[in-house]
Amino acid sequence: MTRTLKQRENRAGLALISPTLIITLVVVVVPLLWAIMLAFQDVRLINIRRVGVFGHYTLENFAYVISEPGFWSSLVNTLIYTVAGTALSIVIGLVAALALRDRFKGRTLVRASILIPYVAPVVAAAFLWETMLNPDYGIVNSWLGTHIAFLTQAKGTFLGVEVPVALLTVIAFEAWRYFPFAFLFILARLQALPGELEEAAVVDGATPTQRFRHVIMPQLWRVVALLSVLRFVFTFTKFDDVYLLTGGEAGTGVVSVRVYDFLTARNDIGASAAQAIVLALVLVVFLALYLRFFSGGEREQG
């Protein structure tokens, strides 16, 4: 039986994407289903070999992790860390992109150097910050002439609210490390803007602030929205930055660190998986809100 051209194209397309589908299935889908299965069973390190698809499913793990002391505070810490770190990284990236979009001598070198925090190994970056912030011999306290223990239980005031200094420090580390990510996105969009728009605004007598508000920012807000959701997802599940700096102590306990603690310190695989599922559900809610308010607008404009 002779196949039609469309059938041959469909088979060729399926053959081309099949490696990606297989990799996604093995690396993403299967582990996700396994984690969901573990979250609904009483699984510990000593009995994980006896766990199967047809085991005893229950909601006890979810009830346990939600009622466990420190869960809600860690969720609040995670939200504060995520929102503040995301906002600061995007704002700093925006400022850097605006400052470096025009031509000047050495611009390429400066742009390349801005990427260093993002490409540097996280272990080296965290060690550098720990050394700089050390209350005894750190260079930051030497410059400030103080003796602040940035990564301990000290308290500080931020926007009129008392928060742990260590939490503010890891937020600053997050903003410093990932603002180059926002810088690249925003700079690429700035370079694609038609120069005639700003030239017309200058001719009309618009000030730099007015040009930014009425000409540049309307062209950037979709990029900023995309950056916001990407950085929110990446930061909400961030583990290594916080753990390397504070180990989740000193008021910086986030949900991802609790997942690690349940898995390693308590050997409670079921509770650890349940807590990870709760983390994923919060992200799903955020993504649903993002798609509701941003993707719908794009379809209408299209």
C-alpha cells in the first residue's frame, strides 16, 4: 500500500523527535512518576526495596510534612527569598543593560566581565562570599568598619520588617549571581528596538526618564515577564546557593533544604518526596496564573 506524502512526513517527523521523546521520558517523566508514587507511601531507606507500584497508598506523608514544625516558616522564607531575589536580579540586569547598550571603548570586555558571576562555579562563588563576609577577617566588615556576622542569627530591618541578616545575605547573593541572566535577555531586546522611536522622542523634547517610561519599558515588559517566571521557578527550587552559604540555618531554611534534610538526616524518603510535590504544586499555581494573565494577552494581540 502506497503511503501518502503526508504520512511519510509524519513518520519522518516522529523518527526525528523520537530520541528527544525517549530522553525526556527516561530523565523527566519516569523519575517524576516514581517520586509521586513514593510521596503516597510510607517509604524509608530500610524498606525502599519492598516498595512497588501496588503498595499501600496514603496521605499521611503530606499531613506529616505540613504539620511538622518549621514547614510554614520555610515556605514563607522560600517566597521571600524567591520574590526578592528575582526582583533584584531583574532590576540590576535592567540597569546594567541600559548602561552598556551604547558604544564605548572597552564595551565588549565590560559586557564579558558582567557574566563572571553567572558562569563561575557556585562552590567557588559561595566560598568567596563566605570569606568576604567573615566577621573576623572579611573584607566587607573591614571596609564598613563594623563586626557584622552576616551569615549567623543576627537580625536586621528591611522595609520596616525585622528579618534575619543571613536571609538578606542569601538574597543579595542570588541577585548578584543571576543578574547576568536578566542582563543577556534585556540587552538582546534593547538592541532590537528601532532607533527611530527614541530619536522621535528626543525631537519631541522627552527627558531620559520619559523616554525610559514611555518608549523603552513598553517594549521590554514581555521580556521582563518571561524573566520573572523563569527566575521565579529557578529560584523557588534553588538548593545549592542557600545550602553552601548557611546550610539552611540562621533563618534561611527554605523548602528545598527541608526536602534534602528529610532525605538525608531522617532517611524519610516518602516525606521528602511529599514535600517536593508540595513545592511543585506551588509552582504549578504560579505558572497557571502567569499563563492566565500573560499568554492570553499575547493571543489577543496576535
